[in-house]
Amino acid sequence: MAGSERPFALDGPLGPWRALDGWVAGYAFLTLGVAATGALRRVPGCPAQAVLSLSILAVALGLAWATRATTSRVLLVLRLFYAPMLYWAFYHQVQALWPVLRGAPLDGPLAALEARLWGFQPALAFRPALPYRWLSELFCFAYFAYYFFIPVLGLTVLIRRGYGAAERIIRSATVLFYACYTFFWLAPTVGPQFWFPPARGPELAQGYVFNHLLYFLTSGGEIRGAAFPSSHLAVALLLTLHARRAAPALFPAMAVITALMVPAVVYLRAHYVLDVPAGLLAGWAAYIASRPARPANPTAAV
């Protein structure tokens, strides 16, 4: 009956446990262990982070149970997008967790390697070499637009292809983010904007509009310890490649933005040059691991 059809092409209830829930709960449990260890060692910030991880774990389990049989479109969207809503919290947790495992960031060796490779520091030299306001604005636009990749692509695929297709994309982005976060607290680098003087973090770049919008997002949002590899480029490439198959209308714009982000992250001093290929490699590997299987040959014998 038409009245009994479930939204977003679902063929049954979500159930109390899906793979995406498992990744959220599993990563929350992992960070809880690291934060608890830090709290026992009296590492600053770790007691609060242990409480945060425990709270996220409880919320993830509670939300999954509460929406296990829902047919509400609002609750289904919430069940799908609660993982991306937690990225910010887990990202900021990194700078409290890495001191539990490392005594200092690894920027010194990485910056020294960059100097040997290029003969100078690209993150410091790029902007003065091309001090054009329009170019800075273009790069700020690309960096700012990246933050809309997940909601725009996720909602587009959800509406046009259904819950399962959207969930696969969001799950792949979530796993990639968690992998990057874990690497960040195992091998932290603070990045050029925190490493080189004045070491104050993001600064207002030249531009017109998007430089201010980007600064609004990053001035209080960037952290010390999450530069290598570039998770921005990793996730941008992953989502762009998914868009090529799942939302072709979005692919050209996402591809251009991702291409612009490659120089932008260095120009804006968010990353070292070496962060870029490492991020792109991570994004490509995540796509290969998460892309849907090719449909069976319809002419094959049954």
C-alpha cells in the first residue's frame, strides 16, 4: 500500500544498530580510553574530554534506539546526519588528546624536510609571491565552500537516491575523518599558521567577502595538531569522487572547488606542501574502499 511506504526508499525500519552507529560509538569509546588515561596522568583538558566522549557514546546509543522504527523524515535525517554533527567536537578533541601520547608536535622535522626539498618554506613564500586580492578571495571561497560538501551532497543523494546511498557516503566520510583524527593524535603537526611566527593561528586573508566568512569559521575553529595529512583535502576528494557517480550534477562544481583547495590550503598557511599529497592519497584510498560495487552484468546467466 502506498500509505505504508517508508521515506527515502527504505525497505524496512532502520533498527537499533547500523554500521554508522558502530563507527561513532567505537570512536567515542576509543577516545574515552585515551582521555581517561590522560586524566589519570593529569593532562590538562582530558577529564572534560572523557566526559564528552562518554556523553557522545550515550547520545549515539540513545538516538539509535529511539529511531530504530521511526518513519519520521526529520528523525531519519537526524539519524543520518548526527555523525557529521559530531565532527567538530571530535576534531577539537584532538588537541587535548595528542599530548597524552606525544611530548611535542612533529612540525620541526616536517618543516626541515620541506626546506630541504624546496630550498624555502612554501607555506611562507606562496602568498607574498602572489599577493593578489582576487586570488586570495578565490582561495578563501574554495576553502569556505568545502564546509558545505557533506550537507549538500548528503541531502541531494538522500532525496534522489535514497537513505542507503546517502548513508554509504556519510559513513565513508566519517570513517575517513576518524582515521585522520586518530593519526593526528598519534603523530601531531600543528601546521604553518601555528608553527611559524607569529604563531597565532588563522589570520584574516586579503579578499572581499569570503575571506571574512572563512575567518569567521576558522578563527575559533582551527586547532593545534591536525595538519598532516590534510583532512580537508582527503574528505573533499572522497566526496567529489562519490558525487561523480551518486550526484553527477554536483560533480563539476565540487571538482573545481577541490582543485582550488589544493593550492589554497598552502596559500592560506593552513598546511605544509607535504600535507597535500598525503591528504589526497588518503581520500583516494577511502574512496576505493567505500565505492559501491559495480552492478552485476544483466546479461549474465542466472
